Amino acid sequence: MAATVKIWDPFVRVFHWSLVASFAVAWLTAEDWKALHMWAGYAAGSLIALRLLWGAVGTRYARFSQFVRSPRAVAAYVRDIVTGREARYLGHNPAGGLMIVALIATMATVSVTGWMQTTDAYWGVEWVEELHEAVASLMLGLVGLHVLGVAVASLRHRENLVRAMLTGRKRSPGAADIT
């Protein structure tokens, strides 16, 4: 078995799978179980708030400063994916970093617009409900792209990234890998 290194700390892994669960529950209960839908939304919003904090003070690979790259770096990485010569990153690659930012921003918007609908000021306000539903649908699309990206990276780099998000461990870096 290849040597591995610890990359994803327990908070990142618990956050990731808890957000998956809370979004799935909220999505599946949107029409029929309003109380459960709301609690799943509150859980997702709380998770996002905690992740924002952990992104500033957490472990190396959890910090936004480690994986948020410039638009130019993201575009170059996507070009490398298309040509099949993208580098393996020990942490998040530039496209993955952009996806994390997009998922966090989108989930925060879904949570805030959902909460707004429970307040006196925005109860029954149509644009808030429409925005909530549209951004929730956008979130579902982003999740699909995220899963596709994980599958492509897993195949290209011969590394099970789902397992890495469960165990916290990835294959040790090679000479060409970016740490």
C-alpha cells in the first residue's frame, strides 16, 4: 500500500459530510416537512458560519489562503485539465478551490434567504422565496459539477478522493505534485 499523509482534519471531514446531509434533507423535505426543512437549513447555515471561521484559523489545508487562487490560475488549471496535463495537488486544486468558494457562497445565500422567510419583514415576500428556490437549484447544479470534478480528478490522478474525505489521508506527494 502506498504511503499516505494526513490532509483533511476531522473538522473539515465532519463539516463536508454534515453539509451534504443537511442540504440533502433540506432539498428532499422542501415541500412536505417544513419544520425538518427549516432545521436542516439552520444546520447548513451554522455549518457555513463555522467553516468560514475554520477557513481563517484552521489547519493548513483547511485555510482559504491555501487553496483560493486567482482567476488566472483557475483558468490555467482548467486549460490543463482539458489537455490532460493538470498537476496533482495535495490539497484542493485551483478549480476545486473555486468550487468550494462557490458552494459556500451559494449555501450561505440559500440559508439566509430561507431564514428571511421566517421573519416578519420578509414573510410572504415573493422575490425572497423565488431567490431561495433559484439559488437552491443552483446549489444542486454546483453539487453535480463538484461530484463530476471529484470523479475526474480521482480517475486522472488514480486516487480515491471520496475515501480521502472520509479518512483524511491522501497518497504522499510525488516530485511533480503541488503541496
